[in-house]
Amino acid sequence: MNFFRGVMGGQAAGPQPSGAETIQKLCDRVASSTLLEDRRDAVRALKSLSKKYRMEVGTQAMDHLINILQTDRSDSEILGYALDTLYNIICNDEEEEQDENAQKQADDLGAQFTETFIQDPEHIMLLLTLLEEFDFHVRWPGVKLLTALLKNQGVQVQGIILVSPMGVSRLMDLLADSREVIRNDGLLLLQQLTKSNAAIQKIVAFENAFERLLDIITEEGSSDGGIVVEDCLLLLLNLLKNNSSNQNFFKEGSYIQRMKPWFEVGDDNSGWSAQKVTNLHLMLQLVRVMVSPVNSPGATASCQKSMYQCGLLQQLCTILMATGVPADILTETINTVSEVIRGSQVNQDYFASVNAPSNPPRPAIVVLLMSMVNERQPFVLRCAVLYCFQCFLYKNQKGQGEIVATLLPSTIDANSISAGQLLCGGLFSADSLSNWCAAVALAHALQDNLTQKEQLLRVQLATSLGKPPVSLLQQCTNILSQGSKVQTRVGLLMLLCTWISNCPIAVTHFLHNQDNVPFLTAQISENLGEDERLVQGLCALLLGICIYYNDNSLENYTKEKLKQLIEKRIGKENFVEKLGFITKHELYSRAALKPQPVFPSPEQMLFDHEFTKLVKELEGVITKAVHKSSEEEKKEEEVKKTLEQHDNIVTQYKELIREQDAQIQELKEQVASMTTQNEQMQTTITQQLSQIQQHKDQYNILKLKLGKESQSNNQGDSSQVNGLQTEELSQLREEMEELQKQHTLLQTQLSEKDALINNLSAAQTAEGPTGGLDNTELLQELEAFKRQVQSQSSEISQLKTEKQELLKRVEAGSSATEPTSDNSVDVTKMADLESRLAAQTSQMEKLKESRAELEQKMASATSTVAILQTEKAKLQTEVQDSKKEQDDLLMLLADQDQKIHSLKQRLKDLGETVEDEDDIDARDQTDDDEEDEDED
């Protein structure tokens, strides 16, 4: 132990060892000591030296420390010392006293040791396993060490944790730790873990991270909370930014509604702490992440709807109009409200109804515009107001109409300040930034809205007393020609290009001023400096729009004449080159990235995002329009007309196909329903057939039983009257009832045959003598069959009477104790009766067969009659057809006679000699008479 006393500060004789030597001895002791206490003391000593001798401890002791983590799992104290030592050599603590070079060396050293540690992925697995230990001295240094590893080599460590079983789940358990230190450091660890890794972000989100983080924010006091709230918000931003899956999960989990209480501010907003400002700033950024313009339109619209329904938008507007709110929070709130209402008609309508708490109340839009055109307001605030106004008008034709209406003479209210008046005031003020902002704002009121472009042409401005008013369009061109600042001219040119694009009427109004075209050509043709190149390019764009959207209503400025003017004054190639100055400008590409106007300084505020889209759309078509000849334009117009016709035809066919698809769908549904009904009917029929088969089988079994019983009864002793038991009597009654049923059935069938015979007789009488012989014979046979059935019926009735008398006698005699001779006679009669019944039954069977034959004959006779009737119908049809053809021929003859008569009349009118039919008939009659006289 003397060695440790020396190391830890004890007095020792002789020269003191160097730091490297001491660390080497400690490493040897860690590797070779068998006692746990010796190893623990050696690791403690390494920990104390690790900050001062970081390089030596890292290079010599890292493997021994990792070995301690693997082998001494049972002792939490030595594990804690080892983890702290590893943290000290890997972590890059930023110290203010160090210069940049020293700090860079420290960072490189940490990255080097981190790379050594993670060469074996099992080391990260081991560290994740140690984090499951609940002991504070193991878990806390383990969290700090893993955080440091992620800071130094984030991508590699993320990959190892991602493939580790339950790796992310183990780290999520840190948020549930009751010890705040571990929970707070766990937040920092998860921040590093979720940076720029969508897969880990999704896993963390589905491990219920949103619920836990929002609970922590609420527990810590929301916006009034401390640094822990900030860490939670930073982690939420990591999980949601540019991750559509997590954003959808956040919205579907109704977590947007839980954000509303964050923005509840009181009336007294003075004295905001720096932490509260930071927290609220991050909360506003979190709202913006959910409705960012870079998200998919469907997801953004859904989040905007949820924010309006839960009252979050209303709460943000309350902060917007509150007093005492810090400037940076107000600016971020304006940007947040802008993106919440962008493209959402419901939210835009609500924002238009918000009033500022002033006397009298003013619309929030007017109050914001007053800040935008006020040069004393901060630059970032003015940019935020411009962005809010642009978002309010984005895809909002109703709002565009309301803004333009405030400029029209019929709607101007002299007692109040309107949005239109503020925009006009900013457009013609002395501040170039106000000019630019007002021009861009007014251009957004005209974006993709032909109606408002035409309405704005009606606006008249009073320039000075005693002078007639001029139009807004004319005043803009006047300011351009006066040579104001570049920023002002760029804003006015962007306004004019947006205004007259896709609006031939506005182009005509612009060209009607004789000074405009010469001014544009002069600006384009001059060789000016770098600052004026952008203005030249915008002038070329404006002149190109005048060509492309020209309806040739002005004789002096038709498309062809303007192109000739460009060729003579500027040159086509020079014109296209100047037009390309716009897209080549360095600020153009920056403005094209995102809709929000973000500029480092007011001087660089030159391009608007929507205008860059317009330039991209028009540059190519204007270049083609300038190079095209008039013949090519005519051909293109013809092609356009042809394409429109083809489009109309295609549209008609599409509608027809849709109708046919609908009909096919209906038929398919009908077929499906009928198929289902058919299957049900088939099932019912199968069931009924099985039931019928069962009944037949039961009937055959009963019939066999009855036959056996009757045979056994016939073989018994007929001389014993007492042998006729009650069962035999009941059997006789059943047979009698069966005979009665057969008799009734025969009577019914006979009546049906009589009716059929009468029908056939009537048909035969109507038909005539054809086939009469066969039907007469058939009637005779039926009459004979009728008589035979009647005789059989009388015999059956007689047998019935005799059998009833016999049954009465048998019943009367069955009560006697001794047999008599009368009873013997009755038995004999009964047997005779049974034999006669059997004979009658056989005769009845024969009658049934003869009846079947007669039915077949009657069927054949019926078919013969049907054939004759069919032939008769055919003959009648032929007669009708002949009559119709005869009538048609008569009509043709009448028409022919009419034509002959008209032709003869025309010949007579032309002076030709034409003989009428009457003259021809008279001449023929005269010739005949003369012949008769000659003969006489």
C-alpha cells in the first residue's frame, strides 16, 4: 500500500516518478492484482490523473479499463471509477482559457480515443448493458460516457446502437428514472442519438417519447420552466424536423392539442427571463416544423386544421396582439402565424377577422402593415410582417379581392386607414425598403388572379392639387423613369411583371403610354455597371411579357412590330443575354429556396420567392417568342386550335367512358346479386330434394311393413272371428279411405279431361275440317273412357257399401263368446270382398295406363293444333306484307305520274308539242274507228 500512498500524495524518499511512469505502474497493478481492493485503488488513482495526463492514461489504460468493465461487474464502485476515467479521456471539455489551437488538439484527441473505443462494437454493447444497472455510480457515468462518444463519432455509434437488440429501448428507460440528474443527462444523450438519423428518430418516437417529453415539460412549468424544458424541446425538434412519419404520428396522437397551454400569456408581459424567451422561441419553432411549407401539402393542411380546431391559432394571435412581448418572440410569433394560415382558407378567414385591442379596433392586418412600412421598426420584424401578408394571400382569392377593394374609389373610407392606403403610401415613400416591401405585397395581391389584375387598372391616384389623377400603373412607370434607387426600381419592375403577365388588358394599358416602350428599350440597350444589370434584365422581362401576352389590339405595338423594334434597337441575342441576368444573380438562387424572406441586410432584399417562379416560367417562352417569325406563330395558333379540338373530343370520349363504366358497374352489381340469389335458390332446392328423398325412403319402409303385416294376416286362421283384432279393423278403414281418395282423384281428373275435350272441340270447330277425323276418334275414346270410369265408380261405391255392412256385422259379432254359422259366412264374404277389391285395384291400374296413353294422344293433338295455328299466323303475316308492298307500289306509281306530269308541263312551257294521255287515247280511238269502217 506504500505505492498508493506515494501516488495519492504521501511523502516518499528518493526522486519522484514521472506521470507516465506512475500511470504505467498503475496499469500494471490493475492488470496483475488479484485483490479487488488493490484494483479499485489503482483505478481510482487513474481517474485522478486522467484529466492532467489525458494522453498517457488514454493510450496506456484504456484496454485495462475496458477489461475492468467486463470482469468486475459485481462491484459498482470500481465500475464507476472506470467509467469516469474513460469519460475524462474521451470528453472534450471546452475551457475558456484554452486558445483555439489547444482546443482543436483536445478535440482531435477525443475523436482519436473515441475511434479506438468503438473499433470493437462489443464495447458499445457492454456500455448499453451497464446502463441497465440501477446503481447511481454506474448509470450516471455510463450516460455521460455514451453522450461523449456520440458527440465525437455520432454516425458510427448510432449505427452500432441501431443494430443492438433493444438498444434504443434501454436508452428510453432513462427518461423514467426518478433521479433528475440521470433523467436530464438522458435527455442530452437522446439529443445526440437522434441527430440526423431518421431510423432512430422513428424508433424513439414509437417508444412513447412524445408522451414522456410532454409530461416532463408540463411538470417543469412549460414556458416558465428551466433548462430541462429547453432540452425536451430540442429533442422534440430533432424527432419532428424533416421526418414526415413522426409528424403524422404526433398529429394522430393528438399531441398538437397539448401544445396550446404553452402559449397562454398573462396581461403583464414585462420582465421575461432569458430562459423563458428561449423556451417560447423553441415552442414556436416546434409549431412551425409541423406546418412548414417544405412538408407535404396534405400533412401541412391536416396540421393547420388541427391547430385551428384546438384553439392554438387563436392563442398565437393573442400573443401577436399583446403588449410587452419581447421583439424576437413577436417576430417568431408572426412567422409562426404566417405558416399556420398559409394556404388554409379557414385559417386565413379567421386571421382576417382578428382585431387589435385599440380604440377604435383595427384589423390585425392593418396594424402589421403599419409596422412593415415604418422604417423605424427592426428589419427582421418588417420581413416577418411581409411574410405574414404573403401567407395570408397565398391561394386566397377572397383575401386578394378584399385588399384590392380597399384601393378602389367606391370603397375608400376617408376616416380610417386601410391596407390599400398603407401599401400605396409605402410604394411611393422615400424609404427604398418600404417601396420594395409594398411592391412585393401588392404583387401577391395579384398573384394568379386575373380579376384583381383588371380591377387594379381602375385605381386612380391624386398626385398634386390642380392636376388630374393618374392611374396606379402610370404612376409606377413614372417613378421608374425618374431613376430612383435600385431596390425601389427592382420592386416596381417585379410588381409590373406580375401585374401584366397573363393579362392582355393590362398589357394594352401599359403599351398605351407612348413613353413606356422607348424607356424599356433604352434601359436594355445601354451598357451600364454591375448594379444596373439586374434592372436591365427585369426591363427585358417586362418587354418580353408585352410581346408574349400581346393581343395585337394596338396597331403601333403589335407582336411583330415589337420584335422588329427589339431586332433594330437591341438585337435578339443581346436581348436574350440581358434577360439571363436575372437568373444569374447570386441573390436569385437564395430567394428561390424557400418562401420566407430571409436576408442578412436590407440592401440584399431584392428578390421575392414567388417572383422567381414567374421568371422560371416565362424566361423560356419569351426567348422562343422573340425568335419566332409570324408564320411560325400562325402555325402554332393553328396547332393550338387543333389540340383544343382534340382535347374536346377526348373529353367527350372520357365522359362517355365514365358513363359506360358506371353502367358496367351497375350491371356487375346486378349480376353479383343475381348470382347470390341463384346460389341461395340452389341451396334451397338441394335441401328440399334431400327432404323429399327422406320422405320417400320413409314411405317405402312403411309400405314394406304394411305388406308384411297383410301377408301374415292372410295366412292366419280365417275360421276364427276373434282373430280379427282392432289393428286389422283399423287397417281396413285406412284402405277404405285410400279408395275414397283415389275415387275423388279420378273424379277430378275426369272433370279436367272434360274441360280439355270441350276446349279441343271448340278449337276444332274454329279450325275447320282439317284434322277433324283424328280429333273425332280421340273424343270417342275419351267418351268410352269416361263411361268405363263411371262404371268403376259405381262398382267401388257398391263394394264400399258391402264392406261397411260387413264391418258392422263383424264388430257386432266380435263381442260374442262363441262362433256361429253366420260368422263363418261373414268371414267367407270378407275374403270374397278382399279378392274383388284386388280385382278392382288391378282394373284401376289398367285405367291409369289407358289414361296416360290418352294424355299422350291429347298432347300430340294439342301440338298439331299449335302447328296449324302457327302456319295460319304466318299466312296472315304474308298477306299483310303483300298488302303493304301493294300500297308502296301504288305510292310509287302516283309519284311517277306526278313527275311525268311536271316534265310534260315544262316541255310545254319550252314550246315543245306534247301529247297528253287523253289525246293519245282519243287518237287511238279514232284509228280504231277508221279500221272498223274500212273493214265494213
